[in-house]
Amino acid sequence: MLNILKSGVNPLLVYVKLASYLPCIMSSSQEDAEKLLADSISGDVGTVTSLLQQGVSVLSKQRNGNTGLHLSARQGHDDIVKLFLDYETSVNIRGAGTYTPLMQAAECGHVGTTRLLIDNEADLELRNSDGKTALCSASGDFPDVVSELLTR
């Protein structure tokens, strides 16, 4: 910055010029984050792996607060759930409605995903904004998930 001042160039013009590049940088990052989230839903483990290796944040979120871990847990994509956990995403991260990935998996009846999250120290006692635990979320429709949660 000092060199810019010494050269006689107006620093405000430099700032304006640099700022004009910012939307390109931000939109690219935003596009990558949206792709990560979309592929977490669709189950494209190759693309999710590639995006994470490129440095796209594991904390990328939808507007409602759900991360890729929430979305992949909800879909029962164990390989992507494991990938997010390998990248040290908090297993108890809160998303929409203060749901955890375990609550998402349990509510959708994914026994394997539920087991994977519990094996990675998911907290069974956490409650969402409605006061429900993962067990409450699974209770009426998914006896296999209920059994998994009760045996832990």
C-alpha cells in the first residue's frame, strides 16, 4: 500500500479495481459450495471428494443451515457421510431446526447411516428445536433405527 501511495496512484481507484474482481471470486466459491451440497444429496462421492480436496469448506451450508453432512445423512449416503467425518466435520453440527445429522438419518430410516454416526460419537441426547431426539424422530416409522438407537 505504501508503494501505491508513493507512486501517486489514487488508492481508492486501486481498491475499486480490485473489488471488481471480488464477485467472480465469490461466485466461484459459492458455485463450488452449491455443487458440494447438491452432490451430497445426489450421492456423487467422486465430485464431493474432488471438491473437498480442492478446499471447498465442509461447513458450506444451505440457506436453512444444513451442511453436506446433514444432506448426505438424510439421503443415507454412508460413503459421503464418512468422507465428511474424515474431513473432521463435527458429527453433532446443527442445521435447520437445530437438527443434527443423526436426527436426519434416523428420521429417514437409514440404519447404516445412524450406526456410522453413532460409531463416530454422535450425541444421542441432543434435541432439535421441537425438543425431539434422534430416537423420537425415528420412533413410529423405523423400528430398525429405533432398535439401533436403544442398543447404544
